[in-house]
Amino acid sequence: MIEMIAAHPHIFWLSLGGLLLAAEMLGGNGYLLWSGVAAVITGLTVWLLPVGWEWQGVMFAVLTLLAAWLWWKWLAKRVREQKPADRQLNQRGQQLVGRRFMLESGLVNGRGHVRVGDSSWPVSATEDLAGGTLVEVIAVEGITLHVRAITRS
């Protein structure tokens, strides 16, 4: 077996790449994807050019790091280009900032609850407010909505 790998190192690299990519499909976390791609590229390069085993290992390591770095740069660019609404996709509290609600019951010591859809959220204000007051969400801290009263003009 060792003699076959020594005589045909590209088979080793292509097999390793295939195994890493198959394992990536089973796991789906992205950890093995770039190592698998680097192994396949190393295998194709070794198939075309005779390269010693030392340089094969260096090529594999450099390609793995390069591919992972390029992927990281591409993802960082996509995150910067995202719309603000997309960044708050799974942050329901942040989606409520700027929205207005009617208090069903008054705030005591600046604390109470407000109905948002089919759920009740704890609210905090700098002052006591009577029930029926129109409030606007100005910030979110944990699950508590910080509100201020809206004066009708």
C-alpha cells in the first residue's frame, strides 16, 4: 500500500479530498470543506507535476489556509453589505425599535408590560405612564423594551 502511494501520490490526495468532502456533506459545518478542496487541488497538481512529498504537504497546508482566508474575507464582505433588516433577522427585540404600541395597563415605577402581537413584553420607562398611553420603543436590553411616551400633535 505504501509503495502504491509513493508511486502515485495523486491518488492519495484525490482520495483524501473526496473523503474530506464526503465527511463535510455528512456534518455540514464547513470545517472540512476547504481542506477537502485543498487536497483535491494538491492531487491534481501532483498528477500533472512531479512534486516531492515535502512540497505536497506544504502545498496542501498553504491551499487550506488560503481557501479558508478567502472564504472568511468573502463572508465578511457579505455581512457588511447586508441590509440592516437582514442583520436583525433572528433578533425580534431589535426589530421592535421605532415601533409604537398602546399601553394596556399603566407603568408603575417605570415598569410594566406591553402587548406585541400575541405576546407580552416587559417594558421600562423613565417615568410612570397611564394605561392607554401611546409609547415608542427606543431601545432593547435583553427582553426589556425601553419606551418613551409619544405626545399626539
